[in-house]
Amino acid sequence: MLAQPRGFCAGVIRAIDIVEQALEQFGAPVYVRHEIVHNRHVVETLRAKGAHFVEDLSEVPAGAITIFSAHGVARLVEEDARTRGLRVLDATCPLVAKVHGQGKHYVAHGRVVILIGHAGHPEVEGTMGQVPGPVLLVQTEHEVDALDLSADTPVAYITQTTLSVDDTRAIIVALKRRFIDIVGPDINDICYATQNRQSAVRTLAKLADVILVVGATNSSNSNRLREIGVEAGVPSYLIADGAELDATWVRSAAVVGITAGASAPEELVDDVVAALRRLGPVELSTLPGIEENVEFRLPAELLRARRPTERAS
């Protein structure tokens, strides 16, 4: 039983399209700072086409086509790229860029910004490096209580996009209890893809005997999908592809639920289904759910680089 929606979100599709079109228009190699998205299969596929993945811009030759990953980067990284004369295509997810804008807005209005997110995640590092002022990171309600700020400090909160409304609700409640002058984005500003996939897993958990989440171990949203299954009392496992399927997980299951993180391509879901079929007969169905039709525009630099006939078509 497949969750709906699952797999690629619009931000991931845009990021991969940027790398593929850059390779097509400018030729190999192109350089990508950090994994374009957190999925080994996607990264290896793009590497085979001529993308070079680096963790530091010092690894990029001067003047080379350079792509920032979907997670976003700090202003210092942007400045470093300009100083070194790199030709940059920014694949930062527009929803991540929106969080950057919110943080800048709050700082400009004299508020201390509190970021709800996971320490060390590249999106969090990029957001903290984009906001021109101190950003305090909190991961738990306990950390909210430990903030060295007076109760009347004007504060504002922003959130990592791979956290859902449900993930952040308790921390936001703790922040509002702690501070008397606090503002934050509307609930509708939470990443639609994160919320939709988590809601779909909760529905899946009501029907499945075991849940398989297709995604990478370094994918925050994929890990959270597995956690939600476990919290619902259903044995849940994170697997990269069908090769990682352990037959003992599903041996006594009548219904195997499958979903995929926002950076996992559908072909990996198909691979897991194929692995299940090798164990025995499988009847495949997809749960009813939200049909996502969100699309994000490519960077203007890529659109300008297209040949006139391509633009006209």
C-alpha cells in the first residue's frame, strides 16, 4: 500500500532540474556545493552526467558553473563565490528562501530570531548564516526554557522547512508561554510537502502492519517519516532501495505500507516493490491523498541561457 503523496517535492524537482539543465546548456563539469538533495541515488546519477559535488568552494575552479544545493547557503558562501568569480546558479528551495526572508524581516524590526530546527543540518546552517543578526537555535522545549533572554524581549520564531506543523507545535507553545512579545509566520508557511507526507504516513499507519520509508539516512524528512510510523505503534524502517529490504521485517505482514522522503525518486519506490515481489505475490494499491501540483520556476540565469527556439517552445 503506497502513501499519497510521497517522494519528490517541487523544491527537489527544481534543484535536480537546475543541475541537469546546467549540464545540458553549459556542459560538464558543473560544481554543486553539498549534495544537491539528500539522496545517494540522485547524487550518483548526476555525478555520472558530469556534476562534481564539493563541500567547500575552494574545490571549485575560478569561473566555473557553481550550484548551491536546495538546502540554501550562508551569506559568507555567496560572498566567497562572488569574490572567486564563480558563475552561480542558486537551487535553494523557494520555501527555504522564504524562511530566510522572514528572518531578515524580523531582525530588521528589532526582534531576536529563534530558529526551530536540527543542529548541523545544512538548511539550518544556511538560514543562520543568511539572517543578519543573532539567531538562536532551539530543538526542544527544554532548550526554550534555557534561553538566556528576559520574558519581555521582542522575539520571533522561524522553522526549518523539513519540520511539520506537528513537529513544531509543542516548541511554539513553549515559546509563547516563555515570551510576552513574540511573533512568527502563519501556519500556512510551513512546507506543504513536509506536512502532506507526514499526514499521509499517519493515515498509512492505521492500515499497515509494517511501514517502509524509502529515503537516505541523512535525510531529515525521511527519518521523521519513519519516526511517525514508530510513534503510531507500527514497525517502521528506513531503506535506501530494495537491496536493503530485510525479509524478516515483512514475513508476517499482510499489509506493507510504503512511502518515500521528499528527496527520494519514485524509481526507488518501484525497486522496493520489486524486492517485495521477489518474496511472494504482491497486490499493489495507492491510498487516496493530496495531489500536489506545485511548480517552482527555474533561475533566470538558466532561462536566459536557453537558445531562442527553446524559449519560444
